Amino acid sequence: MVVGAANAGMLKPGVLLEAAIDAVSAAREEIRSGRPAPIRVDPKGDRDLVSEVDLAVERKLRGLLARRTPDIGFLGEEEGREDRSTEAFWVLDPIDGTVNFVRGLPLCAVALALIHRDRPVLGVIDLPFLDLRYSAFADEGAHLNGRRLKVSSTAALSQAVVALGDFAVGPGFESKNRLRFEVATRVASVALRVRMLGSAAVDLAWLAEGRLDASILLSNRPWDVAAGVVIAREAGARVVDVDGSEHTLGSSATLAATPALIDQLVATVQRSIEVSR
């Protein structure tokens, strides 16, 4: 089914989720077919990579979604934005966790979100090598392979498994990492365990499922977090900026946790910011 301008404005969850899931299914096939053959990898800035599979997936989904939802824009991590709507656009990370992917580590994901009036309202995250697919639409709940998701009931950092985002690379990495090191030290001194999985999409999806209790991502790139923000929120998580204000596309960071943990998480990050200045 093709979604036109009127339908896009009405945001019919079933129709748009169907288009998103079909697109992510095509991405999963493309990614799985890239293994175990050698994969061409090119540098993308300082200590960052893009693979031929990233580019192939993004181009495939850009075309597929243009046919299915011709009036909805598109933003891809690798090749940028194409506007077809002033109100709505898809945002895609073709492989979130490219370094994991090219090294044969299964913790990588396709992350596709729909942004409507600057708010992420639909998210689909697929882990191709683990056969896990997470999906959510605003006010419709979050699901894993059809099963309704709910965050854990963990209420204390001492009982929490907390995921941290990657350390910074590229320009200004030293100053950015001072804060990351401080956050890692403070969280590690309190939390049950700390994990760095190498994919923001995996972090947020596993928070929604209850495998993790909190996620600290000291960045807010829409292709990394938009799909996960919808899924985590619809599973009951709180998602905020570093100051505790509600998370938006303009936030400086992405802190997500069970409702009982979010204030503790914000306080920990705030203390880290004060010390690392």
C-alpha cells in the first residue's frame, strides 16, 4: 500500500508500521547476505568506518520507502536528507554498530524511525544476527516479535545493569571523553554491572525488553536514538536530557531508564559534568 500526503498526516499506525517492517526486513536480508563474505570497509573520519553494506542498505531502503510513502522525507546516516514533506521524515541508521558488524560481532542493528513534527512517533529496530525485531508506535505500545514489552522494575542503581555509549572519536574527543570517563567511573562504583555494547539501538531496545535497566548516551544523533527512544518510551522507560528535561531532537544527550532510576541517573551524570569541567 502506498501512503500519500493525507495518510501520512493522519499517521495510520498499521499502514506505516507495515511499510517500516517491510523495509527493515529487506535490510535484514541485505545484511545477512553480506556475511561471511569479505566486506569492503572505508574510513569515515577519525577512527570511524562505513561498509559497503551500510551504503547498500541505506540506498535500498531510501528507494523502497520513497515508493511506499512518497510524500514522507528521508534522512540516512550515510547519505543525508531528502525532503518530501515538511511534517514527516524517516530516519535510518542502516547498521548501528558497524564496527561490530565488520568484526563479526552480532551486536548490530538496523534502526528506522518516523519523525513527525520533530517528534519520533514510530520505531523499528532489527538485530539481524539474533532474530530479534522491536517495534513501537506512539501510544500503541512496544513489541518484540509480537510480544508486548515492559521495562524492568529495578529501582536502585546498585541493582541495575547500565549500558554506556561508546567513547568519543573525532574532533574534540579528548574533552568529550573526560566526561565519559567520569560517568563510567561513577556508574561503575555503584551499579551492579556496566556494559558497553557498541550500538545505541541495541542499548535502548534491550532497556525496553528489561535486559538492561538504564542507558547513558552522551550524544543525540537522530539515526542512532530516534527508533530506540520510541520503543523505550512505549515500554515504560523515561527518556530525558542530561538536565532531566524531556528528551527531544534538540537534546544534547540521551539518558533512558526505568522510571524509578531516572533521577539517580541524571544526578550521577550531573555530578560527572561538574567534576569534568
